[in-house]
Amino acid sequence: MKIHDMPGGFPNPLRIRIVLAEKNLTSQVTFVKVDIIAAEHKQPAFLAKNPSGTVPVLELDDGTFLSECTAITEYLDNLDGRPTLTGKTPLEKGMIHMMQRRAEAELSDAVGIYFHHATPGLGARVQPYKSPEWSGRKAWGERHRDKALAGMRYFDGILRSNPFVAGQTFSMADITVLAGLVFAGFAEIAVPADCTRLVAWNASMQDRPSVKHPA
Ligand code: GTS
């Protein structure tokens, strides 16, 4: 298998690198670097792999390409027939997918919109693809900073009654929140001071081997 991504990239490359470490699959994967600062992911060769022009992409040995972190995680988690990140029962699966989608929409995607539309984002080569009129959309981007802060407060509340984002066990939803917080830190969106449970949960997650040493 190959993973096409940006080494050290977050939130999405990081999500899959944590999944690989969780599932002990790192040694089975070859990483192919995609230079997203140079907009390599917006060129025809990459768009043939993923028409959305985003990383990461998983390339299987038979030439199949899987993109979207959720889909890649489902594939990797079920390879050994013993899913640990995406749920076993119908209810677990439903909860994990619901919470992980909320983590994308309310946190990491909101940070992304802020980053790409209210700041210079990934720089001059990429910005024409992301937000050519970025300075004119600053207010829209800034509203997503507020959305990300509201998302942090939401997950703080969830973690006050559950040890993990989707309930009693660590899952793909935790990985999405973790990676979203890394992205928020990079974009200089600080976790509100009253989100003490989210801060404590995030600190405890840093001791997890897959988070400490992603693939
Ligand atoms: N929904 C996609 C997924 O789940 O894989 C999102 C992927 C995504 O946005 N990846 C980012 C990307 O390619 C990489 S990173 O910001 O997470 O490092 N961004 C570049 C772009 O031009 O959108």
C-alpha cells in the first residue's frame, strides 16, 4: 500500500498516520510525498488519483485509490477483521460516524475555512485554488473561527460525560478531534480557558503511543 500525503501535515495526513500506528500497519505502507505548498495536489497527475485535490490518498496494490480520511480509516481498521476504531455494533458505528463528522464539520473544517479564507493559508501557490479572493472573504473566514470555538465548547461538554468523544472507547472520532486541535493551534485559535475538560482530555491523549509516534 502507498499513502500519498504531506509528511508532518495536519489535520488530515496526521489522522491517517495515527490510524496506521493504532493498527500496527506502518511497516506495510510506503509514503509518497505530495508537495502541497507547490500545489502538486491541484495538478492533473494528482487529480487523477483524487479529483477533490486533497491529501491523504491511499493507493492499494491493485491500483485502487481511496481518499477521504473516514473511508481510508474504515478500510485500514477492517483489514484484519478486528475493527477497533470504527465500531463493531451498529450502534457503535453510528455513534462514531456521527461524532467524527461533527468533529470535522464543527472543528477541523471550521479551522480550515478560517485558515484558508481569513489568513494567507498555505501561501501564494495554493491560495488561487483555495480562495482567490481571500482578502474579500475575510469576514466569512472569521465567522468560522467562532464556529471552531463553539465546536471546542461542544466537545468539552461531551467529554464531561464520556471518557472519549463517541462514548466509552477511543475511536476515529477522537482522532479527528485531536487532529483538529493540532490544526487550531497552528492557526492560532486557542482553546477557550473554560474548556478545561477538553484541555485535560487532549493532554491525556498525548500519552497514547499512536499520538506520540504516528506513522
Ligand atoms: N475531507 C478530506 C479528507 O477527509 O481526507 C479532507 C482532506 C484535506 O482537506 N486535506 C488537506 C488538503 O489536501 C491536507 S491538510 O490540510 O489536512 O494537511 N489541503 C489542501 C487543499 O488544497 O485543500
